Amino acid sequence: MEISARNSIKTTVKKVVAGSVNTEVTLEIAPGIELVSIITKSSAEKLGLAEGKQAYAVIKSSDVIVAVD
């Protein structure tokens, strides 16, 4: 896999909730640490996403928001 994004994290698909247009995908980075993504339904189907499957979370730095409390 070759990508231009600098941040990719190997994960396990924990949950896939398909809607009529989009699919919500919950990725588990480590026990108790999850990342949720909304992608198109057709992309989820093309990737064959299913619970327990390995997947990468690819984060483009221009889309990461940082906050402090």
C-alpha cells in the first residue's frame, strides 16, 4: 500500500452500520480505543468491511482538529 497521507494506523473493524447512502465504521486501535469514520456505502462494500477484518485508518493532517480543555 502506497499513500501520500503521513498517518496510517492498523486497526480492527469493530462495527459496521450501513445506511441507505453512508456507512458508519468503528475501528478499534487498541482495547478500549476506537475511531469512527463515515464513508459511502459503496466504498464500504468495495472494501469488504466486516467485523473482525483488519483495516487501516488513514488520517490526512489537514483534516485533524486539535482541542484542549
